[in-house]
Amino acid sequence: MIYDGWSRFQMLSVEIGDGRVFQRQFEDHGEAAAVLPYDPERRMALMVRQPRVGPLYSGMDPFLLEAAAGVIDLGEEPAAAAAREALEEVGVRLGKVEFVTATWSVPAVSSERIHLFLAPYSAEDRVAAGGGLEHEGEEIEVVEMSLADLLAEADAGRITDSKTLILIWALARRRADLFA
């Protein structure tokens, strides 16, 4: 163990099949869930815009447009975590969530696997302001935008968060009728 706080950083000795041993550092904070809520009637999606330290450290614009996401609590099912995060971050109560995939965020350096979901919503499902939990200090701006604009932003390379790109493109493939 190198550090144990919000995340854990560890050093591992990894033995390859031929007996060679490599030292690898990795980050572990548990599994996560993300969801792209979309309104099929109005052809809109709910997103978050928030500052991220990776782009900030790299000298890039730290404010990323992303799907609602967060760490899965101990004993919580991924679909329930996705619905909880949608309520906390974008203020929408979701019913059914549709599983897309579970993918490794950065498998070379992190144990995080993120479960991705799509979920329809309607105007009546917007029950709160969103913005995240105050004690988490996330500084979340809720953004509702048209699905056509969202896909255009993804296709133009202006959405740079990988979980969000997967969700946008999955929705466009599964529900092409919403983008016509």
C-alpha cells in the first residue's frame, strides 16, 4: 500500500509466465456506474459539466461534458448506482435502465470497471435540480441538450470522456430513430 484515502494506490509485483517480475503501481477506488438519461419524446439528453483534474493537470480545459457517474457503494447493484447518480447529479428519477457494457476505465493503471447504462426519462421525471451532493464538492452543472447536437459533438471529437462517448454511440446505434 502506497496511499489509502479517497482512492488506494498500491505497488504490485507481477510475475509473467517466463518468471520475469515487474513492479506496477495501480489505483483502486472500486467499481463505478454511469448512465446517459435521454428523453425519447423530446429527443434530449441530460449531461453534467464538471471540472476534472486530469485535463487541468495537462493544461487542457478541465470542464468536461459527461454522463452522470459515480462509485458503486458497497453492496449496491450497478443499475441502482446508476439511477442514484442520475438523481444526485442531474435531478432525474429513472425507472428502467438498459445495460450497455462494463468496461475497464484505464486497465494499465486502475482496477476501476465502469458499468454503463442508457435510461429513458420524461419531463415528469425531473424531480430535483441535480448538481451533485454538496459534501462531495463536485461543482456539477446540469446540461440538457438535443440528441442530434450531442451526437454531432461526439462525432466531431469535442466530447473527450470515453464512458460518455461509448454511451452516446451506443444510444445512436440502438435508437437510430431518435437521431433521424
